[in-house]
Amino acid sequence: MEKRQELYAGKAKSVHATDDPDLLVLTFRDDTSAFDGERMESLARKGMVNNTFNAFIMEKLQAAGIPTHFEKRLSGTESLVKKLEMIPVECVVRNIAAGGLVKRLGVEEGKTLSPPTFELFLKDDAKHDPMINESLAETFGWATPEQLDEMKALTFRVNEVLKALFEAGGLLLVDYKLEFGLFKGQIVLGDEFSPDGCRLWDAKTREKLDKDRFRQGLGGVIEAYEEVGRRIGVHFD
Ligand code: C5P
């Protein structure tokens, strides 16, 4: 497999073509962004930590029967993935109130959400990823009702697998965002799962161990990501 030209550079990852038209190389960079890219910083080791973390989670999900784009980790910061036709809709599940939900509805941070909530957002930084719904997604052609049903079902299956995994490490999976795409017509989990795209709290102290440490200027960002990884059995280089 040969890594070829860069196709796209996102805020934290770059995407390269390979000699196989069905496969891409994802490179996890140290770049860290918040507030739709308004704040950017480079955090040493972040690329390696997130690539390794993501590989571990994607393998767990794959083993649980959830189709993912992940093929294999290629190096400290690179992974080989299937080339998906991405669906520009972000799926968010919340088990505990935090972040955007607290801001939007004024509910108390830390409140257990039963049943967990499911929200859709349009992936569009320029528009600040506005909240959308099934009707808007269908009308504007972002996803079909069938695709949305499948994405919702898969997002909740991920919740069952990962809630248990993190719970065993003394961690609460507060909320997370997933992105999906199509591979040969099938809905497949894409993007990444790392502490950049979810909230994880220590189950006893409720200490924040995710990207909120960066958003809120709490420091110890990568140390927290490594701590979370260590507790669920991730081995970093
Ligand atoms: O900001 P909000 O509370 O809506 O985010 C919910 C979850 O989705 C958080 O875990 C956050 O890190 C993640 N998210 C993300 N990328 C976005 C929006 C939210 O990873 N563009």
C-alpha cells in the first residue's frame, strides 16, 4: 500500500489517497481546535494518542458487529481506512447532560438522561454545525429516512458497547458524536472515536477527562486522554 497525495486537511486530521481507490490514510495531527476552529493549538503527542485510542475503539466496535471504516493502524499517527462517501450529518447521543444541551435548554449539568437523547447536527463549520432533524435532512438531501434510521440504530448500539467498556474503567460516557458514510451502499461508521469527540468523566469524582479540558482551559489535556486510554486497556507507544 502506497500513501499518495493529500486529498483533504481537516482541523485535526489529514486524509491521503492510496494506490487502492477504496482505501485512504488518515493522519492524526497534534492540532487541536475548539469553537469551530476559532481556537487552535498544537498539543504534543495528541496525534499518536488519538490514533492509538481510535484504533482500539474501532476494533472493539467492529468486534461487536458494528461496521466501521477502520482497517488497521499503520504507524503512531496513521491509520488505513475505507474510503467512504461521507454523510454530512453528525449523530450525538447523550447519557448525562453537559455542553450544548445545558447551554440550549438550561438543564443542570450532570443530570442523568433517561432515556439517552439523540440529536442530529449538520456538519458545516461556517454555519456552526446547526442542529437539524430528520425532516430537514430528507428535504435538503443530506440523508434519506432509511439512512437516518440506520445511523440512529448504530449510534445507540455504539452506546451499549462503549458505556460498558468505559464503566469497567471507572468512567462515565457522558455524550459523543459519530459520523457515518457509505461504502458500496452500506452505512459504515467513519471519522474517529477519541476523547476529542466525546465526554468522559471519572465515575467517582466526575473529573472531566476529555476535550472539555482544552475548551475550558483546565490543562493536562493529553495526560487525561492517556489516563482514559490506560483505564480501558489502550497501550500507547
Ligand atoms: O457541544 P455538544 O454538547 O453539542 O457536543 C456533544 C458531543 O459531541 C461532545 O462529546 C462533543 O465533543 C461532540 N462533538 C464533536 N464535534 C462537534 C460537535 C460535538 O465531537 N462538531
